[in-house]
Amino acid sequence: MPTYVLMTKLAPDCIGDAEDRKSKGKDWLNRVHESCPEVKWIAHYALLGRYDFMDLYEAPDDATAHKVSLISREQGAISAESWPALSYDKHLKLMEEVTRGKNAGSATGKPTT
């Protein structure tokens, strides 16, 4: 399944105290599980900086990832972005394919499209 990174920024009134945040977090997760049962969670991190949270998850397609972001917005996030991500090994494999294609085109003098 494709991997996604969810970057979330909460509205200031959604941060509250630790117990409140824990409860809202559970509500959000339950809502995602109900709407997107095929999503597999890999990691969840609290951040310092531009975003409040970063989640890594797998989803079957972009539409499901879009749903996860929409649910986050519905549950109080002012920003929720789901980015597709590739493992480094898959990235290197794609680079090798591109390089092979580039070299093949150079040998013939014709572009490889």
C-alpha cells in the first residue's frame, strides 16, 4: 500500500490541556477508523514548529488519504496535508530507472519519452 505523511496544524482552541487533547485525539482516530478502516497507522509524532503533529500511514489510494485529511479538518485542524511518500530504497530504484532511460536516449541521440 502507498505510504502517506499527514502534517497537521491545530486551531489554537483545539490544543487545550493534556486530557482534553488526549480525548480529542481518540475521537479523531475513531472517526478515521470508522471512515477509512483500510488505513494502517505507522507512527504519530508531536512536533515543535510549523505543524503540531506528523502521522505516517498507509492507505490504498489518494482518495482515502484525502479523506484522512478532510476528517482532520472536520475535527479542528486548521491545516491537514497528506503527502505521498516513498521509501528511500524505492526512490533509489526510480532514480536508477530514470538514469538508465537517460543513458539509453543519449546513446541513440533520440529522446526517450
